Amino acid sequence: MTKYVEEETWQDDDRRWLAYRAGALHIEDVRLGAVAAAIPTPFYCYSAGAIRSAYRTLSRALTPIDVAICYAVKANSNIAVLRLLAELGCGMDIVSGGELERALAADVPASRIIFSGVGKTRAEIARAIEVGIHQINVESAAEISVVAEVARALGKRAPVALRVNPDVDAKTHAKITTATKDSKFGIAIGQVADLYAQVAAAPDLEAVGVAVHIGSQIHDMEPFRRAFSAMAELVTEMRGRGLSVPRLDLGGGIGIASGDKPGPDIGRYAAIIAETVGHLGCKLAVEPGRWLVGRAGLLVSELLYLKDMQDGCMGILDAGMNDLMRTALYDAHHPVLPLQEPQLNDAACTYSLVGPICESSDKFGRYDGLGELRAGELLAFDLAGAYGASMSSTYNSRDLLAEVLVDGDRFRTIRRRQGIQEMLQLEHGGAWERPAPGGGVMGEPVLHGGTKGTGRELADAEQ
Ligand code: PLP
């Protein structure tokens, strides 16, 4: 049987790490059925080789134009995945204190971590400054004040970039569009230069640049071109005002193939970066998540029941929207691969696949080409390496599913399944307590060390 040879780089449709061999689905050189015999379904299974190939492909395209890659941890935050990427030299883009701890636990140096996100708490900002974070991407005037206050209290300077909302429609699903003017993300492009000047003048802040992220699962490259061109104009305008803009962070968002839509050409993406912002002399960074890990993971599930419906057959699985919520949330379609190669015959029908959760939205779509399914059969949802496990929950008090990593002919559990007994332990409630006299009273606002800064302080101080 042919052995899997790790691809140095990959093309979008090149998925040699995932193949039927002698009728059985393999990830690299591991038969998925063998993993399922050891780990109860549902579980996620990733290919280390596929993640490495994706990283090397992107890195090869971007190295000539000197763009740092900071993986968006939210896409798949398992520390084994982070470590794998960090070992290749990848930096990280985080959006919470929890993701910061994950990146640090995976031995990613703080000097390679960018902190994005629209609602960072004081505690998260403080921890980021203390560990020596590379850059905090700030999204509002109010946040600038809070970062300055926290930095001052720590006696340190915080490296701040401003996240820009360039008002560009990424032409992707509405729920993953982030840069139109009605979006909650970023600072309207017309306000950025003034705010950046305030950052540059603030003694506790270091103005290190600007950032943009226009959305996710983007196939059409033109929105990238428009957004990056707008950023180039902005940087030029800011420099014209005497401001130093050493860094430019271009965000993530590169799509992957889905259904009959091929994935974008990475060479073209790199060319657009070079053409639009290559001349600025800024230190460039990108924050891809899905592109690095999305294709490298499967969700393996057992078919529990078949049910005859008026319009065909329904398959009820042991994986639900709590395990993979992308279909319910974004209408995403994940191709399905039976672990045993399907034999197509006349009895094969179109199946609607659904999960066990008590929600009508707990369905994965309609599928042809699965052969004739039988209860007990194992099925794998493809393209599930990004925003799968990291979005999973225990809704309906279901176990938080396990994650497995395959590398060559070996596999290992990289997150064990979390069962109901562990969850119940968290709910053995504490003793009843009464607020101390003179403390917070009902109806009175209580500050949880979080929201003092209004954003006006800095603006007022500068006037
Ligand atoms: N950067 C930021 C600020 C994000 O919010 C996201 C995802 O939403 C990403 C990067 C990664 O996006 P993607 O996984 O589509 O590359």
C-alpha cells in the first residue's frame, strides 16, 4: 500500500493525506476506523502533515515579500496545533486572555503574539502588557484610554496598533463580514489618523501601526485588494502628517475550497499584498486561521438511526451542532466521507444528516454519493479543522468531544473527552453569601475591575 509522503507544499485540491486505501479512509498512514475503535465518537481528527504543508505553502508565498504569519488561534486553539505551528516559526493572533495563555503554554514567545479583539478586559490587557506582547490591536477610543491607564499602572509602555474599519464588503457570509461600516469591529477609517496621533503622543503607549481584518472564508480577492489599497492610502496620509507607521497587519480571512468553489490562489493573494502595500516599507503581518487548519481536520461521527421521510432518508448522527456549529451558524456545508468507501448502487438515496440536539437548526444538510448507509456506520465531516472544536460546547449536557492528532503512522489524543461527571463537579455550588454592608447594593452599578475608562479621558487630556 502506498505510504503517505508529507507534501512539502500543497495545492488547494491536493489532499493526498486523506485517502481511501483498500476501501478504508486513512488520514496519512492511520486508518480512521482504528482511531474510532480507540476513541468514542464523535471526535475531531487532524493531520499534522496537512497543517505543516499548509503553513509551508503560505510561508513560501509570503516570505519573498517579508510578511510574518500570525495564526488566528480562534480557528483551532488546541495547544498541540499551536505548538506544531510555532515550531515552524509561526506567530499567533489571539482574541482573549485564554488564548494568550494557550499560546504561552504552547511556548510561543510573547514577542510573536498579536492581541486582537473588540472587548478586551483590563485584566487581559494587563497580562498581555506584563508578558511583553508584540502588539495590541485596539478597536476604539475608549480602549485606547484603558490600555494607557493599565500600562501606566504597570509602569510599562504598551505597543498599540489601531484596527481600521475600511468599509469594504468582503462578499462572504453576513455573519463573517467584519469591515462594513455597520460592523462592530474596528475604527472608522476617517477617524483613525486623529486617534493614532493621540496614541503617538501618549507617554504610556507606543504607536506601532495599523491593522485590518475584513472577514472570513473570502474567495473573491478583490475585497482584499480594495481593503489593502485603502490601508496604503491611510498609511501615506498618516505619514504625511508626520506620524510614524512602522507596522501594517493585514488580518486573516483567506477562504478554503468548499463544495464546487475552489479555494483562492495563494500566489495571487501574495501578489495583491505586494502590489498594494509592498512599497510602504512597513513590517507586514497576516493573521490566517482557516487557511492553515481548515482542510486538515475531520469530525468523525456514528450514524445512530435512519428514518424514512417523505422526501427521502434521514440519518441521525451522534454528532450535533454543539460539536460542529458551522452549519447552524453560517450555513456552511461540510462534505461527508463514510469511513468505508461507499459502493454506489440503486438503493443509494439522498440523505439528510441531522444531529441529536433538541434544536431544529441541528442539521448538516443533504448528501448524495454516500452509498447505502446503515445504522452503526461511521461518517467523517470533512473541512472541519477550523472553527469546529474551538466552537464546540456542552449544550444539551453532552460531552465535550475529544481531539486526535495523526502524524505519519501514529495518532494521539490531544484533548480528552470531557464527560458529565467533570461538568457536574463545577456545579456543586458554593455556600450562600451576603454582600458586605456598604458593598454593592442591588440596582447600583458594580465595577468588576473592568469598565472604568470611557474613552473620553484621553481625548479630554489631549485637548
Ligand atoms: N484576525 C481576526 C482579527 C479575526 O477576527 C479572524 C477571524 O474571524 C481572523 C484573523 C482569522 O480569520 P480566518 O480564519 O478566516 O483566516
